[in-house]
Amino acid sequence: MIRPALALFSFSSALAAGTIDFSRDIQPILSDKCYFCHGPDAKERKGDLRLDVEKEAKAVKDGMAAIKPGSSGESSLVERIFSADPDEVMPTPKSNRTLTAAQKQLLKQWIDEGAKWGTHWAFERIERPKVPSVGVKHPIDAFVRAKLAEKGMKPAPKADAVTLLRRVSLDLTGLPPSADELKQDYEKTVARLLDSPRFGERWAWDWLDAARYADTNGYQGDPERTMWPWRDWVVKEINANMPYDQFTIWQLAGDLLPGATPEQKLATGFNRNHMINGEGGRIAEETRVENVMDRVETTSTVWLGLTMGCSKCHDHKFDPLTMRDYYGLYDVFNQTSEDGRGRSGQAAPAMDISTPAELERVKQTTAAVNAVAQEVEAFELKKFPREAGKPLTESEAIKLPGNLPSYIAKTEPKNRGVDPLLEAVNYFKDKDAAYAKLLQKLLAAVRARVSATNAVTKVMVMDTLPMQRETFTLEKGAYDKPTATKVSFNVPASLPAMKLDAPRNRLGLAQWIVSRDNPLTARVTVNRFWQAFFGVGLVKTAEDFGLQGEVPVHRELLDWLAAEFIESGWDVKALMRLIVTSETYQRSSKISDAQSDPENRHLARGPRFRMPSWMLRDQALFVSGLLEDQMGGPAVKPYQPEGIWEEATFGKKSYVQDHGAALYRRTLYVFWRRIVGPTMLFDNSARQTCVIKATRTNTPLQALVTLNDVTYVEAARALAQRVLLTSRRNEDAALAMAFRRVTCREPSGAERALLKAQLGKLREQQAADRAGAEKLLHVGESKRDESLDVVEHAAWTGLCLMLLNLDEAVTKE
């Protein structure tokens, strides 16, 4: 597949201008069309030809070189790509890869001009490019203006003040501005938003997706875990503007810092957020190895933008990454005491952050289990009689079918688990109702004890073994197939080496990741922030900065921002302030006839894209006045359709909805069951693996949620009540207020007329179905003002729900 980089650059213009650049123009072609058979992977290499290394590509073999600088006529590469013989032409037809005429001509001209080689752009040291002199002060605008002038494109005008204030408020806090905030100066608004505690809640979301954070382990049993203190730490430090290099070091190796504090150890929960497979029959070592691999691949994706997972089983087919490189990183994460055993979501090593109230609940639920267990034991003495003093195994209980003998005859009632009790209840419900009822009582008590035990706050963290494990490369990545190749920790050979005096552990890795010489970390991080603001990164392939990734259109801008980020002391808020105060960010998103750039890769206009589902929910709660501002703490369980958890867990997990203020907390704090995520989120990652690229959907699923979910209907009802209580005697003022709260702007005359007409229709519908109106007004738990007329309130609820679903309402303009 041709990567976007090839599509964005004009081959014809490069040929005409003679501006061929290896990294930008040649390497993407070789990587996409040639490296699969003639690249880094020695096992797949054909014809003993390697085109990813200059010396070998230009080597003379049997009197001929694949690439002879200055002479395309004496270069076998040119001869083969222009051949009409299906047995000679390259790429071979069997590869399903083809070169366009322009690509062939470009390769030929490049060789004739001397075949000047180069390094992949993302592996070059970050240097600050000179800002173009184009008559604008802001450096971002200077780079963008220069590129637009080069392309003969004109920038869009600045967006209006209301649009800008809504845009920047959503971007920096995830919430729209209030009416009073819409009256404030833009520069002062930016400063206020950066200082808002909501800033950390908004930007923690992206980090939690990358960190694969959830409140359960995943897999079939999906037991709960208590990693929320780590989540709260993330919010706290983002708000405090912890320098990104320190933010990195603490999470990768906080426990290895001299005199590590509890908070620094807590930060290492980042690499314990992965799933844990504790299914029956699961081999512990297999689980442990998979967890180590997850840490390698998550770390390389988040900080390096490299697809290291491709090197788990073989040398990378496109990037200069070998299996030895992969297992060199594997070794540094292979030294923790985690053993892969058990199903707990609090597997050692873990920090105990339990409270007296949590421990008391465990004590009480354990006592309740013991009390019911005594009742069960007394019943079973009569149901399964045997000689005095003999164990239950000497009774008829041992003859029960399936697993029941082990559950009943061989296990004391107080030690029986949820799964055995479920099986026993189902078996006896038609055979002995009284016994089944008693077992059901024990099951409820055991579930309460499990819930209390799981709720004791313990955060899984990283540690280091006193004696190092040996690490060997694994055949095809299989945990039980180590090869004879022993590997010790090192960073990929194609990247700058670690300092000789650096510690050879996770701390050394973390320090290397944020070192000034690392060419990837700052580029990858700046690009992700840009992606969040503009919908697409300066490098579209945010997860892949390797040779198959996109060559950025604004490469100089990316490098300038990366250099600025490092030299500012890795100041995240300064970087964001720089972006949102640029003319580039503040432009109107409307497309003009002069802009022939559908994806807006040249940034002639401002960003416009659909808001994520978590932001839509937060917005609905905010504009309705229902949003609860409480920060942090254990996850909450808002409205959810019945039976979702039960269906996904074969009845083993039941969803118990919260009440009161917990229903209206920000979506960041909603409980995340890994095998079936929050039902109101229709476009988010599953939080099973690291994801750094948001998805967007236009499917009917979105409208089904935003028109029918209890939260949205209740928000519409609360907004309607707020509007009616404020302006019940002035319909025009009420319509304007409702429209303004949702869109942040005043409705036009035509829009007012449409709203009034729709309101009239809704009044007729609700008056004709008063029972339906009553039902609508009792959706959700918040209390309605009974002084409001039922029909009127229901009609306005319908109108407000419509407003919450306007394209303008669900889109960041």
C-alpha cells in the first residue's frame, strides 16, 4: 500500500525542480516496494540484495551494482524496474507491489544525479530549523505560511470570537465555555484554561488510552483492579505541568530513583495497566512473558513511535530493528518479580493504599460468609448423611456429576468460590429448592466478600528482582521456545547509544528516551499533541515514525516544535499555549474554493472534526447544569442498560448502578470493564492495548446513544427546566438561551423560526400523549420542578435533545 507520504509529494515537480531528497522522496519508495524482499529481515531477503544499507546497495557483485551512482544505465535496479519481462521485472508480480511511471523515473533520475544517500528523517538528530521570514511573528505561522505560499494556497481568515472560545475551551478542558466565559479575552482565556483543574482531566484521557488503563484485568474472568490512584496521579501531575521528561522517568522507572518516594513508585503503575490473563488452565509463565512483551511494545509506541512488535518473531521487514533489538528492550522489563500467577487484579508487586473502611468491609463480609457457611454445613450433614466423624467425601456427595464432588464433597462451604456455587445452584434448583436457596444465599455472601476484597486499594507497580533473570530470544515469540541466543538490555542499534555510565536498567532506558540525542521522543510527543488539536498529526501515522510511516508535509515545523519542546524543559503547557495562540490554530474551518486540500494537510484552515463520545457526554452534563465537579477517587457506575455485564460474563458479573452525584461525574471516572467498556462510548479504544490514535464514527450507533441514552435524555430535560425557569414568560429568550448554551452562539432569524416551528410540533405531540410526556420527564434520577407544566416541559425536553444532537453541537468547529 502506498503511504500518504507518496501521495502528498508531487513527483513531477521534484523531477522538474531537481530537488530530490533521499529521506523524503526515495526511501519511502524503496521501503514500500523493495524492503520486503531486500530489506532488514535477513530470513526473507532475496537474491542476496539489500537496499536499505547504502554500502550493500551500491556494492559491485559479478561486475554489476544494483545502484551505480551517476549511471542508471549501469544499475541493475533501473534495468529490473523498467523491464517488461515478468520473470525479470521488479517488484515481482507475485509481490502484489508495483511502481508507477513517476516513481520509476524518480529512481532513475536520483541515480543519474549521484544517488545521494541519507538517513531516515525521523532518525536524524533533532535540530531547530531556521524560521522562514514571511512577515509574521509567530513561528508556527511562519512555517505554515511559507508552505502555503510554495503551494500557491491562501489561508482562511480568522474564526469568529465565539467559535474560537468554544474551540479552545473544548481542546484544553474538554468542556465548552459558560456564558460569562464567552465574554472574556482570548489570551486571558487560554491562560485560565491552562490553569483549570479540568485541564488535567481532559488531557489525562489521551494518556489513559495510551496506557491501556481500565478497572478490570480483561479476558473471561475479568476480575476488578484498583489502579485508580495511578489515574489520579496522572491528572494531578498534568495539572501541575510536571515536565514531560520527568513524567516519563517516573512512570518507567520511578521506583529506581534514589530514595524513591511512594508517589514515584505509584507512577510506575503505567506498566502494570496491561491486561492479565488468569483463565483456568492458563500457564503462568505464558502470561508473564506476554505482559513483558506488552511493556516493550507500549513503551516503544508511546515514546518512540516504532512498531517494535514486528521484531518479536523476526527482524523488522522495513525498519532497521532486529530481534536482538526487541529482546534487548524485553530484558529490561523482564526483571520484575511479577510471576504471572493467579487471577487477581492486584497481583504482586503492589502498593497497599487500603483505608480502614475498606479493611472493615472485608472483615464484615468475611464474617457474613462464615455465618452462612455454617448453615450450609448443617444442611449438608443431613442431606448427605455418613458415619459420625467421617468427611463429606464418604457420603453420596462424592457421586454427584461433573465438578460438583470437588465443590461440595471436597471443599468446605466457607472456601467455595463464585463459579462452583453458580454450578451447584443451577444443578440443585430443580432437584432440591431449599438447598439451592441456601447455596444462593452463600453465593451472594461470597460475591460481597469478593467485591470487598477487590475494593481494597492496592496499585500494581514495578519492582526489580535481586537476582536477574536470563533473557533469550524466543522462537516466533513463543514463551516456551527460547533459543540459544542470550540477550542483555540495550537500546536499538540503529538509534543513538546509551551513555557508557548510564544504569543498565529501566532508569537508564527512561533517561535515554528523554535524552537530547534521542531523535524520536520529542517528535512523537509533539505530533500527538498536534493530532489532538487538529484531528491529524503533522505525521499522520502517529503510531509509526518508521520507514513505513508518513513523511510529514511540515517536517521543518515538526522539528522546530520538537526542539522548542526539549529546550523549554519539556514544558507541556508552554507547547500548548504556543499552538493555540497561533494564527494557524485560530483560522476559520470553512473551506474556500482556493483550498484544494481536502484533508487540510497544508493547514490553510482551522480544525473541524467530530468530538469524541466522552466529550459529548461531558458537554451534555455541563450545558444541562448536571455536571458534578468532584475530582478523583474510585470509578463510578452511571446509567447502563440492564444485562450487559451479565451477558458478557455468563452471569458472573452484575452491574450495580450508582446513585446521586456519581451519576453526573466526568466520563474520565466511569468504571471501565475491559471486556465490555462503558456503553455510552461508541468510538473509543477498548483499552486492551496501547492506542494513541483516536477513531471517529458516523455510524447510526452514535445517534442511537445521543438520542436515547438516559444521560442525554436527562440532560435535555434538565436543560429544558433550566431554560423554562429562567425565561418561561419569554419564548424567544428561552429559545435563544437553550441554543446558546449548546452552541455558544446566538441563533439566526431563520434558525429561530425553525426552532419555534419544531417546538409547536412537539407541544402537539406531547399534549396528545400526556402519559408519554410524564414518562419522558421521569427519565433519570435528578428531580424535576413539579411547578412546570408537564406538556410544556416535555416539549422543551424534546427540543433540547434535538439541540444536543445538532451537527454543530457534536462537532468541534
